Amino acid sequence: MKPVVWVPIRDERLSPEAWRRLCRILEPVAEVVGPDLPEALEPRVVALLVFKFREEVSPEKLRRLRSLRWIQAITAGVDHILKDPLPQGVQVLHTPSPNADAIAEHVLALFLAAAKRIVFHTEAMRRGAFPQGTESRRLKGATLLVVGLGNIGCAVAERARCLGMRIIGIRRRPRPKCGVRTVFPLDKLLQVLPRADAVVLALPLTSETEGLIGEEALARMKPDTILINVARGRIIDAEALYRHLQSHPNFVAALDVWWRYPVPGEPFRQPVPLETLPNVIMTPHVAPVVPGFLDRMVLAAARRLRRKLAQSLYSATPKSLES
Ligand SMILES: NC(=O)c1ccc[n+]([C@@H]2O[C@H](COP(=O)([O-])OP(=O)(O)OC[C@H]3O[C@@H](n4cnc5c(N)ncnc54)[C@H](OP(=O)(O)O)[C@@H]3O)[C@@H](O)[C@H]2O)c1
């Protein structure tokens, strides 16, 4: 009897065609079961394929999955899965973003909006002003620091290069990647920050990266840095950022990710009132949201999980299972 992969994702943005393809990908190695998992199949579940794990799988259900070995997230960040203890021996797997192109386009939109003062001008003109005397930034030759050179960071670097920017990067293994030749480890962050005109955060939230951008890091940045966060809110210390933005009016924070997420019906509210500051540009965690984004995430995750299952079922991955 085949092991079972349970997919408890109920999001209506996932297309029926993606469901069919997901089943075709996993069926050589497992039986795939949709959100309503019959109790009789619980003992055979070895893996979950999840999106919003804590909403999709109750603690009681999780306790009953006695053969569970892998939780395959369809997301690149798995901090939401790791924030509470999991059953012993269960491994959490991430999926580097298959929507990195869309996210990098979003980063560029935030970056150009900040550099060219698009939101400032739009708001001024709505009030009847016509502030032609305000200069914007020249980007050619400016330095961009990409913190996290994975799928997203590399897609950002590729686009920023087209603007004539110099790119430097930070990753765990400080070796050149995707054409970025100047690469440092994370412990060199404070030394590297003074060189950057813009900083993009594109690394996971972990115990090592939580609060990474705090008072000290902000103080090392140029006073007119553009800081873009598409990773996770808590990588930045919210209070320190708020104080820094107040005292440095030319510093801009462009944020897609947040510290608190409102439940439906609740207003948007953060630990500090960043939305009241003119040097903040905001989007509601929508960087990857383009047509078919969820389908791409599910299918990329399914391919990664298939490889994992195949490796554990057979000593070598059969050619027919490789993507
Ligand atoms: N705004 C959104 O909607 C959205 C969407 C997708 C993802 N995200 C966030 O973006 C993050 C990156 O996504 P991705 O798809 O680019 O992931 P990825 O391909 O796995 O890349 C992660 C990058 O971060 C680096 N990194 C990891 N831990 C690090 C550490 N402790 N110090 C320094 N560098 C570290 C990795 O270094 P190595 O290259 O050495 O491995 C890699 O370059 C995710 O974790 C997620 O939180 C946000």
C-alpha cells in the first residue's frame, strides 16, 4: 500500500487543473488526499503539503498522524510552521519561491516609487500642490545590497543590474552567485551596510535573523537609504525603524511584510504607527500575487516532495521521478 500525502489546502485560488497536475506529480510515490482526510487514512499519512499550516491542520489532527515524517510548505518562509513545537522527528521543508519574478518586479516597483518620489508627488498633487523643485534619486551607479541571494534576491539583482546599479550580496555561503561577485556572510552586515544606497531584505525569518535590522544596523546605513522588506516583518525591529524614520526624513522604508496581520474585518494596525509617516511606502503582503501564483507554488512544492519521498522509498531516485 502506498503512503499518503495529505493536502489540506482549501484556498479557492488553487485551480482544478493544478490539483490534477499535483496528483500526477505525486502519484508515482504516494496516494494524494484532498482537504477532507478520512480517519481511516490517518495512519498512512507520511507527508503534508501545506500553505497556512496552523489554519489547515489542528493540533488534534496532527497528533493522530503517527507516521508523519515531512511537512512540505508551498512557501519559501516556514517560520509560521516552526513557531510552535511539532511532533518529534517531523522535518519541515520549504519551497524557494517559484514567483520570484513577480516578487522582484514588486521590489523594483517599491524601489522606483521611493527613489522617484511617486507616492509623495501623487499625494501632493491630490492636495493641489505642484512641487517641481523636489529632486529624486539617480540610480545609475548606486549600490544595492541584497540580503539573501536566493530565488528572490537573484531575481532582484538581475533587474537592478539593468538599471546600471552595483550589486553586493549577503548569503549563508558567501560565494558569488547569479552574477553577484561581491558576497559576504551575515556577520559582515554591519560593515557592509554603510556602502549601500538601497537594501533589499530577501532572507528567511529565523532565530538568527529576527530583529537583524535594529538600532545599530539602521545607524550604519546612509541617512537617505531606501530599505525594502519583502521577507518577513520581524527581521526588522519595528520600534527602532519607527524612531529612525522620524529622525531621518530622507530615509525611506518600503514594506510588503508586517509584524501583525489583521484577521478579516479587523483594521490594519502595527506595533508602531508606521502608516502615519510620510517616508513609508506600504503594500499588504502582495508581492507574489499575480495570476496563477498559488498553482505555481503548489506544483513546485509537489516536485520537491516527490523527490524527497522517492529518495526515502528507493536507495536512488529513479530517472522517471526526476523533474
Ligand atoms: N513578500 C512575500 O510575499 C514573500 C514571498 C516569498 C518569500 N518571501 C520571503 O522571502 C524569503 C526568501 O525567499 P526565496 O524564495 O528567495 O528563498 P531561497 O531561494 O531559499 O533563498 C534564501 C536566501 O537567504 C539566504 N539565507 C538564509 N538564511 C540566511 C542567514 N541566516 N544569513 C544569511 N543569508 C541567509 C540563503 O543563503 P544561501 O544562498 O547561502 O543558501 C539564500 O540566499 C523567504 O524565506 C520568505 O520569508 C516573502
